[in-house]
Amino acid sequence: MICHDPAILSEDWMLIGRQIVTDFGKRVDLLAIDQLGSLIVVELKRDRTPRDVIAQALEYAGWVQRLKSNDVADIFGRFVTGSTSLDEAFRARFSADLDDGSLNSSHQLVVVATRMDPQTERIVRYLSDSSVPINFVSFRVFEDNGVSYLSRAWFIDPDETQQKSQAPRSPDRHQEPWNGETYVSFGPQESRHWDDARKYGFISAGGKGWYSKTLFNLEPGDRIWVNVSGHGYAGVGKVVESAQKMDEFEVDTPEVRVPPLCDHGLLCSRVHNLVA
């Protein structure tokens, strides 16, 4: 069911692999990718989740973390039929180009089962509180007058898990230390227009809570590099104000500051949280 309709797990993921054999002979049930290029390891269990499945998921995470771009592309090539490449499928699914620099820069672990025993619950909670991007989701089927309904319940808010996955990793021999600058994906032009951003001096995010909330991590003085999906890097700037709601953001004009931004005839009005 999940392979047929990945939205059962998340509307923001695309499956790229199934029953993937690792270097140590184990099989990852499902591998997905989100529009940020993060990989999601999905483990499926029919019955109560034993504690060892958590250890198994962590083992898979260590393997996935070291996959290179060509490894991920090969996994996708074995998963799909036909000659569609990972880049083409990603562009069709997310209306954006896949950036090799962000591909597999982070990952999440998701365990799917009917229910979770108390021991496993304590382990998942401890790992999550320790900033490990792990989550648990359970499903139940209900029937009413011959119609079946599928319910989904996450143990931890998925936005919280995704935010943990995006936290900077500790530098190692495979990764350069963070240079203190921030990469910003501005979104496709039909969602947010770059001409609006240049004219009024803002970047924006919305659509899902996680994307908006991350803007509040930026502080005045931070330098940002902006990538417009489908067009490449469009500009570099400095944050001068903290995140604000669209209807609270005051626009500088030659005469006076005039609120709000939404009254200024934007080329695209699908703007939520803002950062000047």
C-alpha cells in the first residue's frame, strides 16, 4: 500500500528504493527522499516493535549517511522501471532541480508498525530528545458499512523530527566544517516570485510548518545564499530583521514605512512567514 501511495506516510516524500541490500547483507525496507534532498529510512513491522528494530534502524542510518550521490542514483535506478533518472523524477515530483550538494546531507529514521511497546517508546523518546531524527508511526484500519478507513498516528510531530535531521552534523573526515553561512531555497516561481523578493527585500517560506519555522532560526547579521528552484543561485544577502508574518511586514518606501506587504500588488501572493 505504501509503495502504491507513499502519501500514506507523508505527502512530502518520494520513494526511491525498496528492499535495498546494504554492505553488511541486511535489507532496508524502504528509502524515500524529500524536497530538501534528505533521505528517509523506513522500516516496516507487522507486529509489536521489538527493541532490536531500533538498533537495526540506527545501523541502517550509519550506512545511508555514507551514500554518495551516484549511490543514491543507482538505488533509484534499480527501484523504477524504464529509463527515468533520479534527477528527472525529483523535478517532476517537487518542481525543483535536485542539488547534489544537498542530496543526503541529512536523514531521518521512521519505524512503521501496528503499535509500540513501552520499552521501545522509551528508547525512541530518549533518542529523539538526544537530537536523533527518529520517529514512529502506527496505522489502524476501521470499517463502517463496508467502507474501510486508514488512520495514521505519529509518536512525535514529524516537523520536529525533520528539524532534528537538518541540524548541522559534527565535522568528520567526510565533511567540511560549517562556514557559518546559510543556504535558502526560495521555491518555484509559481509559489514565490523572486522579483517580489528583490523589490521589497525579503525571503519567504510556507506550505508546511517546518519550512516556516526554520526562518526563525535566522538572526540579523546572518548571510544567506538564495537558490530559486529551476533557475539556480539568484542572489546573496544579509538578514536585517527577524522573521515576521506577511501581514505584519512593513515595506520601506522613499517616503515612509507602509504596512503590510500584501497590499503592494505582489506578482505571487502565496507568501507566509518573512525575513527582511
